[in-house]
Amino acid sequence: MDSYPKNPAKVALVVQSDFVPLDVAVPQQVFGYWPAYTAALWPGGAPYELTLVSPVSAESSLVPREVEPLDRLETADTVIVAGVQDPTAPPDAELVERLRDAHGRGSRMVSICTGAFALAEAGILDGRSATTHWYWAGLLRDRYPSVAVREAELYVEDAGVFTSAGVLAGTDLCLHLVRLDHGQAAANTMARYLVSPPHRDGGQAQYIEHNAPSGDSEITGVITWILENLEEPLTLESVSQHSHMSTRTLRRRFRAVTGTSVMNWVAVQRVARARELLETTRLGVDDIAHRCGFGSAESLRIHFTALTRTSPSRYRRTFAA
């Protein structure tokens, strides 16, 4: 207890126009008022002092606190940027400049979900690893090529800059920050109050949808054939033979359309098929493995865990109807 700071850390939560309500609500709960339930851990009240700031008027019944102007960022120890519904719109220019200044002063920079776009626009994510909602990860990567986007993660920490994946992953990141600041006991206490696990197994990868690409009509035909024959023992040579292309030509054209190799793409689709069967059937893991072309339950587990960051059994418990 004596090692805790005597004064609460100043946290500024940035609320942009078109904000995602849950991205604001979760940090408010974690870094705002701590209820009597936590008194044994922190008798003096909350260990944080939270201020909501915004570049625009953010009056809403969903933001029940007074919103301060952006200059309040100048005194913030931690700056959290909540996400927006549509990150294709550029962030406010003054906000971008204020975020850049805050980072330069040494503030801890944090984004929830699509809030990462504002940090990226300010150049704070340049040369760093970061994440955002899986649906928008491709846009973040394309718009800011100097950012190493890791869409499979629930949250990413890189040299004092923290980013979280979509929406509820903000809870995971906020609890991680409490853990860093005040230890596991404090994080566990807040997790219990939120009725949330202190740490979730796996990452965002288990929620990502993988859609078949389009473009090259011949490669599209090959993709269709692969999807219809996933249970077969496919190899680069067998796919090449079906496509009437040399393996070299197939590799080149397939990568141009999908961005990956033939057999990597096959593995992703097999895992996607396994996810579907785990969600919608009562088939055992052995049966699912054979129906997806893995050959064995062990092969399925290895590929499934590598791509989704969780096991088939945990995935089924989470998503089965």
C-alpha cells in the first residue's frame, strides 16, 4: 500500500465526435470513481483522477460528465483516445497536434479500438507495433504503412504506447494498465467489480472473419475449387495441377490476389471451416479435423491455436450455439 502514489495519476479520456459509447464507458468505469467495494484495496478513493476532453461539444446522455477542452491534455499523465464509429474520416487537426505534444512531454499514450487512427495520424505509432479493431486493421495498415499492425492481438504495448483491439478489448487493456500501475491485486479487484476476467486467453484473432478475395478470375476459380475440396490432402503441386499453371506461376498470381501463399491460405480456410463446425455442430475434434483436411486432431489444434490464439475446445465453449 505504501508503494502507491500519494496523488492519483491524471488520466485524460479523449472523446471525439462520432465516438463509440463503450470505448468511453469502460475507461470511465476503470479510471473514474472506485466504489466502496474497492475500499479495502484503496481506502483513499480512486487512484486516478479522470477528465474527459474533446475537440468538439460532446454533449450526450452517454457521456454523463462535464467535457473539458483539449488544453487539459497538457497536465495529463495518461492520455486515452476512445474509438470512433467511422475511422475513414480524418481526426480533428487540433487534437492530432495536442496528442503529438502530449507524447512529446512524456505522457503515456493509449487508444481504444479505432482511437488508434488518431495516434497514427499524430505520428505516435510510427515504427511501433499497434492494433485496432480487426475490421479496420487493413485500413490502418494501408493508411499508415510505418505502423506494424498486429490485428490478432487484444492489446499491444510498444515503448510506452498502448493500443487495444475492438470495443471490449478496451477492458483488457484498461485492466492491464491498472496491473502495471498498482499490481495484480488491484487489477483483480477491478476485474471482479466489472464482472470480467483479469486476463482473457487468446487474442482478437478468434473473432476475425476471413472472406475469400476476388480479382483474378482464374485464381478465383482456383479458390472456389480449394474451398470445395478442403477435406482432401491438398498440396501446392495438386493445386497447381488442377489450375493448369506451373507452381511458380500459381505462387506468383495467388500471392498477388490474396497477399499470402497457397498453403498458408489453405490453412486459414481450414481453420475457418473448423470454427464453423465447432460453432454449429457437436462433432468431435477428430471428425472436424478430418472434415477440414488436417488429418489429425493434433494437426488441427496446432494450426487452430496458431491462427486464433485459443484452443478448439475453448473456442467451442465461447461460440457454440
